[in-house]
Amino acid sequence: MADHPYIGIWVTKDGQIRHELSADNRYEEARGKRESAYQGHYQVTGNYIEYWDDTGFTADGEFIDGVLYHAGMVLYRKE
């Protein structure tokens, strides 16, 4: 998984929402100045991603043409 193409940081155009997808299948979501708004684990199957927050919240998304669509948000890979 360490070399998976979706590992890294994904951000909204305005930079307010940031997802960091780690190679150990953990994620951290930052919102505005709140760096650790959500944390949990994720699983990628093909282009589909499922999130399980440590508090029990679940969500999903899809990678299409290098863009992550998640819960009404559009996130782009941070270079």
C-alpha cells in the first residue's frame, strides 16, 4: 500500500478541508485551523474509498480522473 497512488494529502480548492491518507490505512482530516478534526481508518477498493472515523462515523468517496469526490466535497492532490 505504501506506493498506492492515492496515498498523500488531498485538499479542497480553498484549502479548508484536508485529508491525509497514510500508507498504514489511517487518515486524518483537518478543517480550517483544526488540524485533527477527524481521524480513523480507510480502505480503497479500485477507485472507491470507505472511511471509518474513530468515533464510529462512516463515509465514502470516489476517485475520478485524479480527483477525490467525498461527501459533497471535491478534493485535489496536494503536490
